[in-house]
Amino acid sequence: MIGTGLTVWLTGLSGAGKSTIAAEIATALRSQAHRVEVLDGDEVRRNLCADLGFSKEDRDTNIRRIGYVADLLTRNGVIVLVAAISPYREVREEVRDRIGRFVEVYVRCPLDELVHRDVKGLYRKALAGEIAHFTGVSDPYEEPEDPDIEVDTSTEDVATSVDRVLAVVESQLVVRQVSGAPFAVH
């Protein structure tokens, strides 16, 4: 199993739990001697995409850049955990098609729960019109139509979400190792 590349793309609104789930999955996979990298949307934007704004075109470019890095790592036997809002379905599908070895995880959480959890106060500001282009409030978020797995962080705890995603990831790693065939999750 070691050395089998795979991209696990966690998409969902800000504050839904993508980064928390990705970090826990990374810890679990590393404990099994897998090579793992986490590409957190906020960190990538700060370090690789600081030149981009929040227009649709810039958001698409941001996701394409993350996808490019994920593809390179995946082709080199790394399990890549991407935790990025990725608001537009078309670009998520484009990245999936490019990488191929891909599991889409929809981290669902209703807006009212996100507002309730809002530690940074971003949703309150966005709802008050103080933050423009805020995904899920003043900019769209296109939910995945057919994710490989969906977790709902408003109804299940982190450990349950992590266990459910890990089960899908581990099954895909075993399928890939046993078959040696081209990878197709969908």
C-alpha cells in the first residue's frame, strides 16, 4: 500500500471542518507509514496564490494551482489531502479529471450552524455586508452533485467524519494496489 498516490479533495463552506478532518486523516495515514501532504486552502492562498483576489476567475485559478500541485504529488505516490472551499463545480471536475486518482469529500454544514460556530466573526461580517465575495453568503457555493462521500459536521462529530472518510480512502488504496488498473472512483 505504501507509495500509492491519491488526492482526497475536501470541499465545503468556510468553517465546515475541512482542515480539521484533513489533519486527523493525515495523522492516521502517517501512522500507517503512508506519505501524506495536506494542502490547506488558507495556507496555499497565503503562500502560493497571494497574487489572487476573490473574483470567479481568481478562485478558479487558485483551485487549478492547488490541483496542479496535488497532481504532481499524487503521481509521485503521495496521498494528498486538499482542504479548500473550491466553490465552483466545473473547476472541481476539471481537477478531478486531470488527477484521476481522486476522492471528493463534501464536508456539509448548514449556514445557520456555521454562523453559530463563527469563531472569527467572518459570517457575521459577510451577512452585514462588510465582507464582499464571501462564499455561501454573497458568492455562490455549488455543492457537489455526486461526491464520493459526504459528511455532515452539524450532525456527526469529527471522529465519525474522519472514520467514514478513512474507510473510503483505505478502500481505494487497497483497490489500487490489488488491481494495478487505472484509478476510477466514480
